Amino acid sequence: MAEEGNTTGTHSLDRVSLSNSDQILEFLSHVALRGKGLTTESLLDTVLDLGFTEPTQLTADGADPDAYYHGRPNAWANYHVREWKRVLMIYGGPGRIRRYQITETP
């Protein structure tokens, strides 16, 4: 997760792809989502509440000024958490209402 240099105090994070369950849970514990729509001070708590207790894959991309990583704004806008055939998709972004959807793949 690289931070781009700037003078405004904001940061930009690279796309993330993880496939280790422990790393995924640790990562999610540092993400907070604020703004409109789905909000949480701990994305880990939300993911666990939705029944994703042993995720097998996570991707995160985009940028959202209302998403925070380690308390810093402009974290990722979109999150895909897979647990075997189930997928949790969270979509946000500047000026958007954050929504989520759970699907099952064949």
C-alpha cells in the first residue's frame, strides 16, 4: 500500500489484493467508512456481522474521501470480499452513496 507524495495532507493508496484470511481480517480492522449509505468505524465488524468469518480473497481499489485507513482519509472506494462462493461487494466514491451487495457465484 503505497502512499503518494503531496502537500495537502491527503494520500492515495494503491489497489490491494489479499488471499490470506488473517491478513484480510487485519486489513479490514483498519478501515472506517463514513459519509452516506453504508458506514462503519470498523469494516471488519461489518464483514463479520454479514457472515464473512473466513474470507478467502479481498480486493480494494478506487479512492473515497469518506473512507479511512488507519484514521487517514482517501482510502479505497470499492471492496470485494470473497468467502468461497459468496462475495460481498461494497461500492463508494466521491459524492456517491455507499452501497453493498452479497452474491453467490456458481
